[in-house]
Amino acid sequence: MEKFFFDNWESILRTFTITILAYVAMIFLLRSSGKRTLSKMNAFDFIVTVALGSSLSAVALNKSIPLIDGVFAFFLLIFLQYAITWLSVRYKAVKHLITSKPTLLLYKGELLHDALKKERITVEELYMAARKKGITDLRHIDVIVLETTGDMTIMPDVEDAQAETLQNVGKV
């Protein structure tokens, strides 16, 4: 119990040095992997982000993990994320495995209750999204789509249900 608050200066210096070096390595690897790694996240991107954070924490605080092992773990996670996203833009099957489809929540002012229930979205959340766009009544909105990132897209005026931007939107 005597080392509860302080072990030694060597431990502090190691944590200081390893954390800074691991952080710099992670920034370098993330920057070299492209913008997609740092973009708005779908579930797959979120998992990679959490894994990177956990790895950085382990490298910084666990004295039995050498810096090179931590940097290699960062590299592997970022490489796997890059490889899977590279495959997903080339093969629809991979894309469907790692990303969800956008979902139509409201059409021509009418709530799609089954879609709201399936996506666990409340009407109050739709109201909030409408308020952010300065819209006071859902009846003045033609389309609300829940995007793959969890964002809601509001389209006040849609001429045609077959609009190009609505082609891949799932309807419940």
C-alpha cells in the first residue's frame, strides 16, 4: 500500500515518454491512412477508434508492453480499417457487411412509425433535428433520413420519391 500514489521517478518518466511517443506514432499512422479513418463514424469506424484508444492506454500505462508492440498494434488496427474500407468501396458484399443502410423515417410529413421503432428514434429526436434546421412543423418536411452515421438528413422539398439521393435509402 506504500506505493499507492507514487512508485518512482523512473515510472513517471517512462509513462511520460512512452505516452508522447505512442501518441505521435498514432497521429502519424492515422494521417498516413487518409481522411476516411477520421471521418464521421459508422459502427465499424467507432470500433476501430475504441480499439485504438484502448491500445494507446495499454501502451502508456502497462510497463510490460514495449513501445514497438503498441505502435505495431496501432498499425495493424489502422491497416485493417484501411483494408476493409478499401474493399467496401470495391465490393458491395463487403460494404453491406460493415455499414448499415440509411433509413427513411418521415415521408411527405408523415411519420413512418415502424421505421422509428426499428431504429429506436423518438419523435422528440425528429423535432430536435427539425428545430436545428429552423423548421417548426414536421408537415413541412418531405423526407427525414437516418444516415449510416446516425445523423438525420432533412429534405424539406423532394419532387419525386425516386430522387437519385433516395435510391439506397431503406424503407421499413
